[in-house]
Amino acid sequence: MTTPEGPVRLGILGGTFDPIHLGHLRAAEEIRERFELAQVLFVPAARPPHKEAGHLIDPTHRLRMTELATNENDAFAVSTIEIDTPGPSYSIDTLGALQAELGPQSDLYFIIGADAFMEIHTWKGVDGLLQATNFVVMSRPGSPVQELFHVLEKTVTSRWPHLTFTFGLDESCGVETLQAAPSQKVIYLVPIVHLDISSTDIRQRVRSGRSIRYLVPAPVEEYIRRQALYKES
Ligand code: ATP
Ligand code: MG
């Protein structure tokens, strides 16, 4: 994807989205704004290798809810790339496929919560992934940004001493830093507003008959009710 002005910045937000909630949407919106992304692509996982598949509801439902939630935002889109691919979804494969699909001029930003990023050393092909794409690591409730920064710096540089990373924090992280070093992949640690919402909590609420209003977009709430999702553990 190119424009006369150059590469197009695109965000990729993967997840199980079981279900998608306002925490995901607000995070995507903040990152879109901060990095001036043309689009954020939500990529529901079919069978993430690091989660027990037994807990996941059918991909069709998770995809539909992701579509319902992102519909009204022109800068949000949904990719079925992982759901359409048989077998477990590995980020490195998804990234390669998306790069092929979107073209070499697309500048991709892999958006991920700090909790998920801490597990990244267990991912398949992580070295390649860290070299192939920028990362935007979002703070999550319970992880102050300063603390996260030091943990990340230590974890990443000690694990991958042969890779060079630029760490951006607060004001120093953003589009300026990116344009100053166009050939280098960057891990941005970005403080975002903390909406302490998780899919796990939402599933528990539904199971025990409690309200999930204002935790998920209204069409998603309605879909869960109509399809009678998350009634059983
Ligand atoms: P679960 O409770 O089932 O693990 P989840 O709420 O963590 O679900 P995922 O689909 O696992 O949702 O998350 C996808 C991505 O969004 C991950 O990178 C995760 O860190 C991030 N994320 C999830 N919830 C929030 C939130 N409230 N604020 C910011 N980022 C979030
Ligand atoms: Mg999670």
C-alpha cells in the first residue's frame, strides 16, 4: 500500500477477541491517533498457540463480534487471515502474509499489550518478528510505564544482544523518532488510558448473569445475548 507521500503506516492488533471489548477499541484508537496510522487491522486468532483452545468460542462468533465492534470506525478493519488459515496461528506467519498482501511499502506496527509482550520470547520465530516489524507495546493496568520500560529494556537486550533496539518512552516515542531512523525497527512503549476490562472478566459476568453493558459495544452485547454465548464454562 503506497501513496505519493510514501509508505502507509498500518497497525495490526491481534487477539482472541473472546469477546472484543472497549479496552481493545480505545487502545486501538489511541495508538492510531498517536502514530498517525492510516488504519488499524484487527486480526482475530483462530487457535493461538499460547491459549488453551477449549476456552475459546467458535471463530465465526469472534469474527462477527469484531466486525460489529469495528464497523462504525472507518479507520478500523478486520482481517480473516488467521481464521482462514488452517492450523495454529503464529504471528511471524501472519506478519509475512500481511506484508505480502499489503505490499512492501506498508509500514507495519504490531500493537500488543504489555502482558502479551512479556511472553514474546516463547513465540515461534521471535527473532525474525522483532527484526521485521515495529512494536507498539501498550501499558496495561498494574504495570506502571517506568517499571515496564526497565523490564522491557533488560529482557529484550539481554535476550537479543545482536539486535539493536531503540526504546522510546513518553514524549520521545512517536512519529518523530520513527522518521529519524527509517531503517530501524523500533519497540515503542506507549502509555494508554487504562480501561481495566478483560475478556475473561466479561465471560465470567455473562456466565453469572451479570450485566456487560458499557464494557462492550452495544451491538456486541446484543449479539452475545441473542446467540446465548458464554453461558457455559
Ligand atoms: P483474555 O482475558 O481472554 O486474555 P483479553 O481481554 O486479554 O482477553 P485478548 O484478545 O487476549 O483480550 O487481547 C488482545 C490484545 O489486546 C493483547 O495484546 C492484549 O494485551 C490487549 N488488551 C486486552 N485488553 C486490553 C485493555 N483493556 N487495554 C489495553 N490493551 C488490552
Ligand atoms: Mg489476554
